[in-house]
Amino acid sequence: MDISENDISKIVYEAGYLVHKTLGPGLLESAYEECMFYELSKQGLFIEKQKPMPLIYNEVKLNAGYRLDFLIEKKFVLEIKSTESLNDIHLAQILTYLRLSNCKLGMLVNFNTIQFKNGVKRVINGTL
């Protein structure tokens, strides 16, 4: 499927909104991850779940334990959280994943919020 990062972003937001509306806050991250995988798969997107992401250091490929929650259409990173609040370390994490995967756009979604929109951050790596 040839789809832009912005269009993927809209689909991800709508799927997240539906999952949050149905389940509400307070569940484990893994529960939201499975529901998001289900909703996004229904849209026909190519999704790699828990995608290992190697670190290249001095031209050496290292398996440093990085795993993307979702790599969608090989161009969009989705990181899911269920935490009290998003903080700078979560933002740094998704920025690292964007750099390692050479993706320009990603989304950080925290389902543990009363209003879904307050837990969503679109994150850009460079310019889009």
C-alpha cells in the first residue's frame, strides 16, 4: 500500500481513539498494543510488531535490545505507553527509534489518560 506518513498518522489516531473509547485508561500496555494491532490490521496496513532495531556503531551492527512497538508500512513508528504521564525520556525513546529506523514521523500514544487527545504526541525526525 502506498500511503503517506500523514495518512498513516490519521489512521493511527482514529484507531487509538476507538481503542481508548472502548477500553478506557488503566490497562496494561500489552493490552492496548494487541488492540491497536487488531484495529490497524483491519485497515490493511503492513505492520511489524515488536520490531527489533539494531544500533550501528562504528559501522558495526549491534543488537542493543531496541524494539519498536510498531513499524507501520516501513515508514511510521508507533510507540504505545500506559503510564501516569509522558515525560522527556519517552520522547527521547521515540526520537531514537525514528533515527534508527530512518523514519520521519512517529506517534507516541499514552492510553492512561482520561481524554485520549491528551496522551498523543506526533513526533517528527527532521522535516516532513
